[in-house]
Amino acid sequence: MLRSALIAASRSAGCRTLVERTPLLRPIVDRFVAGSDVDAAIRIAHELSRDRLVTLDHLGEDTLDRGQAEQTVEAYRTVLARLADEGLGGRAEVSVKLSALGQALPVDGDKIALDNTRRICEAAAAAGTTVTVDMEDHTTTDSTLGIVRALRVDFPGTGTVLQAYLKRTEADCADFAGPGSRIRLCKGAYDEPASAAYRDRSEVDASYVRCLKVLMNGQGYPMVATHDTRLIDIAEHLAAEAGRARDTYEFQMLYGVRPQVQEQLAGRGLRMRVYVPYGTEWYPYFMRRLGERPANLTFFLQALARR
Ligand code: FAD
């Protein structure tokens, strides 16, 4: 219930104003967000890339403004040029949200998002790296997968995300387990109805394992995005059972979450990628992170009470 309330708050303008105007929250925000500009993102990418891989996310989502979608494309072109200049193209890629690129526009949203993401894919190819398309709430899944399929014709390395909490996802994993596919499997971060998603934690975890089996036994490149160490152990076991070499799959975690586990996995020679968000539009991303662990919320409420 708490998680649902925080996800609802992530879309509330009033809560946004309150949270953004509470300076005491800044240290908690900084734990999850690399900084407000491209320099901060590049600095963190350099630090992490000593032992880990990186995916950079320019924060922003749900735009209904075509000009803002255009600015998002430019922000990605800028960061991709910097990755190339700094020799980071082999260690860092980018993650994009289609709702920041025009998907939700009332007229031609899918086409605009496809064209915009294509321009980011071109810049990524020029920088020697790839793009992964994040997955948002379930009403966008079909549109997102359609756009990813279209992008993969010219940019076969384009990755996407499948969410284990959705009942459809095991079948989607089978569809996307072919050669060259890059699928990030996560549990899912939105508040979804019982008609579309498992709502019980144990059901979500069971679905995650079923999806992992499909991906690990497929011909693509599974990206195991979770901080759940039990699922990480299972993923390693399934990869070994499928005869996978260590460079044929990777683990992924969010910036600021379980950094010691990240280091341990990287130290054992496993491929470990960190999702690093940066930018000024941190509010919805931050609220989703708060809902994922009760301790995060305790710090948050203490800071709000002291304002
Ligand atoms: P949980 O059971 O939630 O967590 C396991 C343990 O990890 C917790 O007990 C806690 O100790 C720790 N932990 C987890 N989250 C936090 C946190 N925020 N703060 C502190 N500790 C925490 N979701 C989408 O819907 N779409 C996406 O495109 C997407 N991309 C993602 C990319 C990456 C690289 C990762 C790691 C996650 C992504 N997610 C995405 C979020 C994901 O769906 C989950 O909401 C999130 O990862 C928490 O689930 P979990 O697997 O870590 O398991």
C-alpha cells in the first residue's frame, strides 16, 4: 500500500513541489542521482567504469511537449559525444524512456518517439555504444516493444526491458530470446492492476525465475537487473546450467543501491553494470526508489518533518 501511495505521489504536482523545496532531502536524493548535469554523469561514469559497466539515464519522463522531447534527444547526443571523447564508449551505454521522447503525445506519439530514439541510436553507434529502452507502465508495453523491434532493424544491439511482475512477460521473454537480443529483466517499478500484474512478492519472484530460465536458455544477452541476492544466485546457477560463458550475460543494479554487492560481483569477474541517472528531473525516479525499501522512507519522512 505504501509503495502504491509513493508511486501515486510521484505523479502529484503538489507532492513534487513539497519534496523539491526541502533542502534536507538533498543528501538522500544524491544517494540515488549522480548529479544535475552531464559533467557529473561523466565523472561518475569514469569512477564506476574502473571495475563496472555503466548505463547513463538522462532523467525525464511523461512529456506532452514536443520541444521538451527534442531537448531530451539533444541531451543524449551531448552525453554520447562526451562518452566518445572520453574513451568511455566501450564501458558505458545509455538508457532512454520513450515517454520522454514523445510516446505520450496525442498525435503520432509512437512515430515521434521512434524517430527521436532512432536519432539517439545513431549517436550511440557513432560513439561505439548501444541504447537500452526502459519499460514504463503496462499501458505502454506493446508500443514500446513495437518501437524496439523497429529500431533493431537498423540498430540490432538496441536493448529493452521486460518486467517480471507482468503476467505477459514470460511469453515476451520467449519472443525476445533470439540471437542478438539484449533484454534487461527487472521486477517492475510501477503500480499495476491485478488484471495485468502479479501483486504478491513471491509470485513476482517466481515469475522472475521462470523468465530468467527462458532468457538464459535463449540465444540473446540477458541483463539481470535486481538487487535481490537470492535471484542473483539463481541467475548465476541458471547461466552455468545453460553453459553460458561469463561474457554472455550481465548483472545490473541502480546507482546508490547495494554498492558493496556490485563491487563483490565485479570483483568475481562477473559483468556488472550500474544504471546511473542524472539531470534535474529526478522527482518521479526518486519517489519510485523510496517505495522500494522502507528504510529509505524513514529518512525521507524525518527530513520532511524537520523542514
Ligand atoms: P526488491 O525485492 O525490491 O529488493 C531486493 C533488496 O534490494 C531489498 O531488500 C533492498 O535491500 C535492496 N533494494 C532494492 N531497491 C532498493 C532501493 N531503492 N533502495 C535501497 N535498497 C534497495 N523498473 C521498471 O519498471 N522499468 C525499468 O526500465 C527498470 N529499469 C531498471 C534498471 C536497473 C538496472 C535496475 C536495477 C532496476 C530497474 N527497474 C526498472 C526497477 C525494478 O523494476 C525494481 O523496482 C527495483 O530494481 C527493485 O527490485 P529488486 O529486484 O531490487 O528487488
